[in-house]
Amino acid sequence: MKNSFRERLNYKAERFLSKGGSSIFKSLLIIFIIVFVLLVGLRLLLVSIFPSLNYTGNIFRDIWVTFLEMTDPGNMNQDNDAPTFLKILTVLSGLTGVILLSMLIGFITTALDTMLYDFRKGRGKVIENNHTVILGWNERIVDVIRELILANESESKASVVILSREDKESMDNLIQKRLEDTMTTEVITTQGDYANINELKRINLETARSIIILADCSESAIQKKKVASDIQSVKSILAITACQNGKNEIPIIAEIFTKEKRDIISFFEDDNIIAIDSWNIMGKLLIQTSLTSGLDTVYKEILSFDGCEIYFYEDDWKGVLFGDLSYYLKDGIPLGIYSEEEGLALRPPIDTVLKNGDSVVILAEDDSTISYENKQYFFPNRDKKIIDKRLEQTKKRILILGWHKVAEVFIEEATDYLLESSDIDIMFNAPNDELNQTIEEIAKEYSDFNITLHDSNPLDLHKLEAITPSSYDTIVILSQSMEEQPADKIDSDTLIILLLLRKVIKEEDGIHIITQVLNSENQEIITQTNVDDFIISNKLITMILAQLSEESLMKIFYDDIFSEDGSEIYVKPTTLYFDTFPQKITFADAIFCAQQRDEICLGIRKGDLSKSLDDNFGIMLNPSKDLDLELTEHDFLIVLSEDEL
């Protein structure tokens, strides 16, 4: 069936106008010009046909008057003395102008409102370069940004771009409230689907320095939400790769909950893409902290950009021995050697000869302070000998108050560290079928350990007393609900339990109490409860994410340091090294003493300051090697060692 001319014209007009605001504006402008030309032509025609109407005698004035009458009807009074036919044309000019200009002004107003709305929602193009991109939004976002700000402190100008489905105004308000000073880093927020290729191109992702993909939900969310979050993250990785023409060149660090999705990401076979199970790391850190007090503070400093950090440093080593390298560095303590051929070796033999091309893993104040010049600056007392006493491993009793996914990892790791027949008791109020089944399966899998679930409420003082907390070596406090809850609610329950424990347990009982804190702003409150160690989960996870975004090789370091096999960090009492006190030595001497036990000394902990937040809980990492120390039997050495013994 053949379409009529009118139908074809309507179709073409519809297609043209559907192209957007610019098409509508052009259409209105063209109509205005056409009508203006017609009215001017009609006016000049009337004047030429009826000479008696020619009361001006000026063609340019007629054109100008017509324009004024169309743009402002108030100018029609300029034709008050005109003949009747001309007055009719004047009214037509004013009426037509009012209609067309109203449409044009209405369109401009609407377009301006849309533009301002897009500005408020962050819909404009981002033209930053070498920026860190954060995709997604969750409760850890502020801590991530804070770490990136510290990482960029030495740069004159840096930027962090956040793309998420959150409202831009809400994002900006939270960041401004929690981060008053962003120093040299500009934080830019924009709203959009971060699994959409066009949205990623809009934030200039191709020129980004690194990308962090945050989970869409918390660890306490239901499994359905976790799976949805992982799917979104995988889609984002695919979109990021597509933005780079199928070949990813940017480091991507993604939070992934499920093993299945981490396996899918491994199919990319891309070393630039790192999928981390942050809560697996947290579980391993919990068990290590339960074995040695103060370890959480050590990790906070090592993992943060504030204080000492881990660096991979390469130089012309000139055949120096690994065990002597500490004395050749004004700043820095070597922890291991990395090479592409042999991988990472933490705590290698002290007689290992460094080769050119080797990178040394160094704990230092800053990468700018690391300098090797083949000149020895520090001279330890090599006549200093230690007693090399070892701790005796015994059966432990551990009490877990509450439950969290991290507890599964904690128990799994505990079976590698603890002696068989050790007790692990879980106290949870009204456990559901899922928790009962989970504990039953864990107890069956690790049948050499006594794993028991007690249906009791830790928030009830009498029920807490009934389980006799003082009979345990370590108490771990986790979430009190299996449902998804805000971080502050979980921390509030934790605080109440800590206060109850302080009433039930006497200080001389020597029980090691560890708690998980989600909100870093609750740190100072928790310190008032006399807790031994508290792990700020969200903050530590964000530190790991930020560190990986700056140096992808850190993933190798984390895999090694948080594994039961190989080397780990411990806080060991000075009584394992010396038999007389006080010991007056330098920190270089402490390094030499630790080497006699095949350990690397990272710092010291003063026992009398272990409860002082202002003194970093007595912990001092990487002090000057010529620092004079007076160690007592209540102090500790922080070492990289094979085990806690």
C-alpha cells in the first residue's frame, strides 16, 4: 500500500523531532524565521499593491518593526497611525510571535531544567586522566576514599571518580560530612549504571590509573543479594574490557563474595584483574590475632598509607647479603625477595645473595626514603646472643559470641594452628536451622576438635556468666544476628557485650578478648572497654582494596602473609629472647637478635602502653635502627616468623 505525501511528511517530521532537544530547537527556530519572512513579505506586498498604505517610505523600518512586533507584542503601538489593513497584519505578527516565542522559551526552560538536573545527578562527561575509579557504593566507601587520599598525599593533584547508582547529592553530602579535608585529591561523584559501556566511557575510564569495584551489599546480606552483587561486578569487568577494545590494561580490584564468580573471573587469565574474598582474609587475621595480642594494630599500620607501608624496591644490589641489607638502609626493613622467575620468598636465608633484577619487599616510611648505596650505616652488636626460648603449644579454649560468615574461616584456620582436642564453643541466641546445620557440618569436618553450639543470649548477663567466660583462653565477639543489619547496630551489640564481659571477667584472668568492629568511627568508644584487640573490619578491607589499586603485587604478599604455611607476623614476648632485664640495646641489635631465631624484627611493643590509643597501643614499627631501647620482661618484639612459638 502506497503511503500518501502527508503520511510520509508526518513520518519524517516525527523521526527528525525524536532525535532530541537540538532537533526541536532547530525546528522552532526555522518556523520562526519562515513566519517572519512571510509576514515581512506580506507587509511589503500590501505596501506595494496599495501605495496609499505606504506611510513610512522605508523598507528597512518595515522589516525592523515586524521583528519587534513578533518578539514583543508591546511594540504593536508603532503602527497606531497605520491604515486598517496594516493594523490587521500587525495583530497577526504579534499573535504569531507570542505563540512561537512562548514555545521557544518553554523549550529552553525545559532544556535548562534538564541540564541542571543532569548536573545535579552527575550526568556530565568526566575528563579526568590518570584517576582512580570506584565503581559501586557501600558502607566502606568513605574509608576507601580516605586511604586513597593518603596515598595521593605526595602528589600535587590527584582525583578519585565514583560511579554508582546512588543519588549524587546523597553521595556528595556523605563525603563532605565524613571527609572535610581531601588534601590534594579531588573526589568526583556521578550517577549511572557501572556495568554500562557508555557510562564507563563517560567517566573517561580508558585513561584511569586503577579501578576498584565495591560490592553492592554487606557481608551480612542474604545469599541472593550477594549473588546479585557478584553478577553486577562480573558484568562491570566485561564492560571495562569492552571499553578497551577487548584487552584490559588497567588494574581492577573487585570484591567478590562467591567462589563460583571468582572462578569465572579467573577464566579471563588477566593478571590485572584481582578478585578478593575480603572476609576470607578477615577470618585468617582473626585467628592470627587470637594467637598474638597487638597484631591487629600492626596490620592497621602496614596496610594503611598512613605510617609504614610495604614496597617492592629494585636496585643494583652489588651482591649484598639479604641478612645485612637492613644495616645498609637508613629507612626500611627487608622482608623478602621477589622475582618474576621464582615469585615471592618472605624471610629467605640471611646468607641469600641479592641479584640484579630482584625486587626486595621492604617495610618503610615511604618509597622516597628507600635508598641503597652499598654503604653500611648501622653496626649491630654481633656478640649479642639470645636464649632462644620457645613457647609450649597447649590445647586452647575459644569462645565465639555471636556468628558471622567470617567465623567459618576463623574455625577452618584455627584447626591449622591449634592442637587437636582444643575447644571451640559458639554462643548464639535462638540459632535458626541454617546455623545449626552449618555448625553441625563444621563439627563433623573437624571432628578432632570439640566444636559446640550453645543456644544462649550473650547480651544477657546471667546467661553470659553461666557459660563461665573466665575458663576460656580467647573470646571472639561477632554479630548477634543472622539477618542483615546496619554496621552501627552490630557495633552497639558488641559494645554491650564488652561491658558485660568487663563485669564478669577480672583483669588478672589473662583472657584475650577480640572483637570485630565494622564502623571505624566507633574505634575510640571500643577502646574504653578494656578490650585487648579489635579489628575494624571495614577499614582493614578498604586498606587492602586501596593498597591493591596502587600496587597489584601486594596480592602476592597478602596471599603469603595470611596463609598458615610460610611466614606470618607475630608479637612475641621479650622473654623468648633474653633472660635478664632491662635489656639496653639498639633497634639494629634487635634485628640481629631476631635473625638468630630465623626471624625478621619489624618493631617493638611496649607492654605498659598496650592500652593507650594515643601511643598506638605501645607499637612502634620500623624505628630508626640506632634508636636506644630499654626492654623489660613486659615488652614484645614484632617479628616475621614461621610460627607463634
